[in-house]
Amino acid sequence: MINPPILRSLFDVESGKPQHFQQSLKWALVLGVILAFVLGAAMGANDVANAFGTSVGSGTLTLVQAYTLATIFETLGAVLVGWSVTDTLRKGVVDTAVYADAPQDLFFGQIAALGGSSMWLVLATFCGFPVSTTHSLVGGTLGYSIVLRGKRGINWGKLGLVVMSWVTSPLTSGIFSISIYTIIDLLVVKREDPYESGLQMIPIFYFICIGFNVFIVVWRGSKGKLRTFTECNEIKGVGMQKTKDSGPRELLKWIRPDPSLADDSDTGRLFSAIQVFTACFAGFAHGAQDVSNSVAPIAALLSIYSNKSALQKEEVPIYVLLYGVVAICVGLWTFGHRVIATVGEKVAYINPASGFTIEFGAAATSILASRLGLPISTTHCLVGSVIAVGSLRVNEPVKWALLRNIIISWVVTIPVSGIISAGIMLMLRLVA
């Protein structure tokens, strides 16, 4: 197991009396720790919109309130749940066994992955594009591995699952959010007294949110030891019930949410409170899914540094996860407003009711995937829900031109991160 004295030995050679292997890599480990912080900060500035962007966009929370709640619940999510994805990114996309004879290659590869993914995230953040940190790291990992080992060791099956998540993440989350939004419309908005109906339904929504969150933590909370990649279970659809009007137009007209939902201020206030609660749930989900991503490379670095082996078997220390949390919080407090503006305001109109359905749908999809060890993107889930719910509103359509640019940024994330990582790896081979 990695112990805290390893970190102290970075700055005090005599304390740990490191051997030649550790001495030769000390400078690289310091560089890796710094790059991991940059990656975490870039993730915080970009991914905070996943959890709290819609709450800020609907006017339910201010930026300061959103940042404060994000800090609390990102930490809880990382500590209580965020272990499985760390293992998937550390050892899933590339088989570390191909580096068994040269652990220093894997060591420098992790630095290249950190550099490639963090540079792309910083660029995307300043452009206001919500991109996937998970996919950035996957691209960075592929970049250095192709330089060092070519196609050897690449797990094409798991890589295929990551690529498939470009479609499955937004689609699944969007369907989930549309279903919730339609239920709210049928059980609240279309009733004779929407406000009274809302008062009756709000406790049920609270119960569902709390129950789901508790279930996830109890189901598979942090066990301490890393878990292997687990394939996602098949998602079984639920058939639609028959109605008197057999025509698809009549059915669509009947289930299409009422645009007046956004204009009912009393009903909107009812959903403001639960939207904040759901944003906290989403922050918890984001911490579970993405905080572990930022520390996956540094966990590998510390493992190789302490054991001088590419075969990583020890558990990830809690202080490594907390290091990632600190970096993310610094990033979101400084530059988080850029992507929040895109997701919360520019893509589609969001009110408290629609914001609740968007956040809960994205968070539920993300946290379930996290517990299954599947590295899907919370960014893709959130944007998918925004598009799905926003497309139901006739009066405030989705900004498709902006959406096109966002999708392009998704597609180029893995290639760009990989190219940058490969370039860094080539430079490291010259100096190391």
C-alpha cells in the first residue's frame, strides 16, 4: 500500500533514503503531481456544469452557492463511491502487463497522459465547450501507449465501450429525463390545480431522490480495494401502454409536455427546492464518477514509484482522492462560470422543473454507470438531458448551431488528447 511518507520523500531525499530507481524518477513524480493538479483544476472548471449548471441557469442558485454545494458533495461522492472508475482508467484501456519489463516507460506514459488530457481540457474550458474528462484521459492513455508499444496491450473491447458511450450516455440520460418531465407534466401541470398537485407530488420526488442516493451508497460504497472493469447490464425498455387514439400524432400531442410549465411561477417555486437537492445529488454523482478520473494517473505514478513495478495491485489511498477533490474545487471556483454559461443558459431554456428532470436523469445515469465500473461521461449525460428536455419546448428551441460545435468537441476529444500525449511522450523519451 502507498503510504504518505512517499509524498514527503519527494522533498526530503534523506527521510526515505530512496534507492536509485526512485531517485531517478523523483523529478518526474513531482512533475506528475503538478500535472495531476492541473488536470483536476481543468476538470473542475469544465465538469462543474454537469452538476450545477442547470441550477444556475434557471436562477435557482447563484454561482457562489453552486460552488459551495459542489465542494461539499463532490468530496462525498469521491470518498464514498468513486473507486471503480479509477481502476478502469488505470488498468482497463491499456494492459499494464506489457510494461512489466520496463515500469519506467509506464511511469513516463502516465505523465504524458496527464499532460495531453489536461491541455485539451484547459483549451475546451476556455472555449466554453463541455467535454469529457474520462475520454480525455482515455485519449491520453492511448497516445503514449501507441508511441511506446504500438497496438500491443490496447483493450479494444473496452475502448469500444468508451466510444459507444458517445451515443449511449446522452441517449439513456435523455430518455430518463424525458420520462420524468412527462410524468411531471401529466401529474402536475395538466391537472385542474397544478400548484396543489405539485404539493402532493413533491414529497414523492424527494423520496425517490433520497432513496436512490442511499441505495447506491449502501449497494456498493467504497470498499477500499480497487475493482475490476464490469460490463454494464442490459437496459431493458418498458413498453408504452395502448391508448384510444392509435395515431402517432395524437399520442405525441397527448404526452408532449405543456409549454406553460415554465410560466407557472408558483409551481416553479415548488420545484426550486428539489432542484437544489437534485443538484447536490448530481454533485455527488459527479464526484463518484469523475474525481476518481483525475487521480487515476497519479495513483499509477505513486504505485510504480513505491513498488518499482508496472503491475499495480494496491488500493488507492484516500488522500490521493482528496488531492483530486482539492484540485477540482480550485478549478471550479476560478473558471467554472465559462461552461456553466454554455450548459445552463446557451443550449436551451431551463426552468426549475425542467432543471430538476435534467439533473436527476443525468445523475442517475452517471452514478449507476459508476457503480458498474463503466467510464461513461457525465458531461454527455447532462448535455443529452438538456437536449432531450429542451427539444420538448416549442417556444424556446434548442440552439442547434451551438450543439453542433459541442458534439464536434466530443468527437475530437480522444484524438486530440492522444496526439498531445504522444508528442509529450516523444519529448520525454529524449530527456529521460
